Amino acid sequence: MTPKELSEITSPSYPTLMRWLKKAREAGDKYVVVDDEVYYFAFVEGMGGKGEVYNLTAESDIIKPRKTKSTTINFAHLAELDGFNILSTKHTKEEKLLLVTFMCRYNYTLKIIIETLLLGCGEGVETKRVEALRRKFMRWHKDYKAHGAKALADKRGKNRAKFSKIDEALLKQAILGAGARGVRENYYGVHDFYCYLWQRKYAETFTRENEKIISYSALVSGIKKVFKSDVLVKAFWDKGHDGLLQAYPVGIKDITYANQEWQVDATKFDFMVKLTLDDGIVKIARHNLTAVIDVHTGNAVATLTQKIDTYAQVRVLHKAFTRMGLPELVYMDNGRDYVSQHYSDVLDDMNIDHINAEVGQGRQKGKIERFFGVVQTELAKLPGYIGNNVAKRTHIEDQTASKIDVRTSKATRIKENRLLTFEEMDTIVNNILARASENYKAQEEQLMQADVLEDVRRKLGKKHRRPLHRDGVKVNGFTYISSALWTQGLATGNKVDVYEDIDDINTVYVYSEEKFVCIGRNRKLGVDAMSLEEFKAAKKADKKNNINPVRAMVRDAQELYEAYEDDNAAELLEITPEYAKPKPKTKESKPAANTDFRDAILEQLA
């Protein structure tokens, strides 16, 4: 049959059919599909005007359709795959061979095989999952066709090193000896040092063929396993000796009830706000967020302050007293405001225990540290947010930058007219905390009576021990007077406790023998926690039982590392370096005995 004859009995025209035949021939195909049927052809060169003549196969003019894959499975055939678990992540050679031979034996699409097996296991047939399995099975099929059944064997671990089992004691020495020598995450150094220690222990000679002892990847896995089981080794790896110093107990027992322990702290607020000064000038600046949090309930009280001093700290403390009652213990850091005599006196007068976290040990008051992060993240959707680190602040500034801003060196690109005022931001912070604390309902029963709360407020100022003079009591260069000083039975010369009013310099509160006496006016004006002893004992025991043994391990490991360095130097020099040679010992001459004195003593005894 010629192309002309075929075009007369099919839909494509003769030119179209010739174009299809030419494309098929150029592609190396021996057939062309016309009206969903396959016609096989042979090309004959040198005939016709253009040398393009096609003789179509005519087997009694019966054209056979092209064979296609079946999209339905005979379940009798599927029973042959009973030994194949499609959900397994690791298949044996036999399982792979079972699937591949099934693919070769039957004319099913791989997709329908996968989907049928997944559905049979009660699994979903998501497109991504089916496609991933199809690629994996096609890889098996390709390997089988190229190299036979032997290509289906799992080769993982074939070249595993002979000595793959890790000596954990040696590994810890390698970590402690090489892991904290100024190189961050020094896995390669640990690998080299571990191999050196292994050869030192199990072999006679030192070589550099480390991979034959243990692979790098296996050693990294071993290091991570050690870190999970030994937190002190991990601490030394991360921070050296400082990591060990920070690993002792915090010193606080489990917090089981409200007001057992409060934590206090202050931080720089990550917002720019507007503050109107007394002279009417509007100042735009970051301020400070001072806060108190109850560890058990998570209830918190905070306030914005223009500066951080003891007065700001006791004000927020009093605010917390009014909303949550009195705590048993206050945990604070070593800021000068918290270690001040003023702050200590305020807590002591109210019989509140207080502990200062050790320097650099922020985790000891982790509750309030996390609180600051959560609160500022919650407020980040408000105008004026500048980011919580320099990189973020720069990024925020750059996002709103303009060429004019840059050229004119404008100090900031924050839109000042959209900033909140100091008072508005303080109100927002309090509203947020009140909602989160459910208006402090958990501590309603621990609130103080009004008279007790007033007595607490009087003792917030600095405390002074002063004698009573004929004209009153003298504090900070001022004299404070009240008739009650004498009507209450006090006499000139009696010692009284005088508390400053934190809001009014012209007022003081006078106490005698811990009882309130009167208000003095300026004359010129018409947790159930560890005790300190328990904490010190816990720290001492932990240092003895945990820290010191690790320090000893560090010392031994680093001595071994020095030997490792010596061997490296000797290998490269081919001789022992001078510094590694043992120094000759010199005998010290003993002083001659004083025979005259000895003879005199013997003569007396005789």
C-alpha cells in the first residue's frame, strides 16, 4: 500500500501523511499511527522525483493496533506478590526480584501495580508517594535489565571499616581533648584524635589511615550519641570550662503552688515610643520593660520605665503585691539595682527570701527570660517595633529606606506620627498581661488587706536608722517633723527607722521597734525553696561528684592530645623535637649536718 492509497481511506490528506512518515523515519520509528491504528512502513531510496517512496505493509490490508499496557490487574496474578511489602523501607534481594519479574511477566502499568498494593495495605495513593515509589522500582528494573539479579543486592555497608564499633571511653577522651581547642564543632579534629588514641591502645604503629579504623560519618553519629547520654561532655564541647561551671543545679525545688517563687528582671524594650517631657518637648526613644512573674501560675506584672534604678524596681514589685499578694521567694540577677541595700531591705522588711542568680547564669531564672521574648513577639504587630537585635533593626530600617533618607543621613526612618505614646504602650502591656493572667484569679485568696498593703507601700523607700533630735529626724540633709514623734512616747535620742516616700521627697515614714509611728513632713514646707545552706551543699556535692570527674577527664584527655601533637611533630621531623625530649634530672645537694650542735646535745645527755 502506498501513502496515496492510505490517504484515500483515512482522514489525513496525502501531504499531511507524507509529513508524518518523514518525521517517523527521521526519529527511527518503523510505524506511524493514523486514525488510532498503526501502519508499518518501509522506505525505498532512489525512486520518484524526490527519492522519497514509502511502501506500507499490507497484510491483506489488516492493520494491527499497537500493544499498550493494561490499567486493570487480574487479582489472580497479584497473588504472586504476597511476599512483597510495599511499605517496607528496606527490601531484600529476593523481594526486589519478585517485583521486577512480576513487572516483566505481565503487561501492567507500574502505576496501577503500586496503587493496588498501597490500597491493599489500607494506605493512601497520593501522587507524590506513588511517583517516589515508581522511580525506585524503575531503578530496580533498570539495574536488573543491565546486570541481572546480582544488581538487586543491597550493597550498603559492604565497605564498612573493619573496626567500626566505637570505643565510648576513647571517644569521650577524643571529644574532651580535641573538641574544645578553639575550633567550633571540631568533628574532624575529634576523628583524627580518636584514631590516634585507638592506635595507641590497640596497635603498635601510628599511621594516618583513619578511615580504616572508623569512618567519619560513623564517628559523628557516635559523638551525637554521647551528647545525648552525657550532658556534661556536651556542655564542655559547647563552652569549654565555662560550660561545666554553668552545669550545676539551679538550687530551687519543684514549684507546686502560687507565690512560691517570683522571678524579677528588666530588659530594653524593642519599641520606639513617644514621651512628652515636662517642658513639652516630645522625645522618641526606647525604654525599659521591668517585670515580675510568678513561676507556678505564669501570671506576670510589668511596667515601662524611663530608666532602671531601685525605685523603678520596687514600684513594679509593689504593683505585683497589689495584684498577686506576697511571694515566699524572689529570684533575681546580679544587676546593681537588685543587689542594692535598698532592694534587699524592702524584701527583708516583708520577710521575703531572695536569691541572686550567679553571674552569667541566665538559665536560673529562665521563666522570666522566656517571658520577655514571648511578650515582645506578641507585641511585634504594633507600630514602632524595631526588632530584637541589630540585624533585625537594620533590616526593618532598610525596608523603609529611601534615597533621600540615606543622602540626608536621617537618624531613623520610623514614621513618628504613627508611634504610640509612652502611656499608651504601658497600658497595652498591662492589658495584655491582665488577659493572659485572667485578671490574676489564681491569686485572689492571697491578696493583702488594705491596711497591710498600705504598710507595704510605706516601706518601699530607702531605709535609714536615725536618732530622734529635739527638732525631728534628719535624713538626706532635710529635717522631718511630726508631733506624733513625742506623743507616741518617743524621747530625744531614741533610734527610729525612717523610710523615704518613693514618690514624695518631702515625706518619710517613721517606725519604732517595727511599729508604725507617724508620717514625717519636711520642716521647710508649711517558695518552698532550698535554704542557702542547702543550696551551697547541693552545689558543693555536684561539683565533687560531677564537675571534678569531668575536669579530671579533660586534664587526662588534653595530656593525651599533647602526646598526639608530639607524635605528629616527630613524624614530620623524623626525629624527636627538642621540647619533647626528657630533661635530665639534677640532684640537689643536701645541706651538711651540723655535727657541732649534735655533739653538744649528746654531751649534755651523757
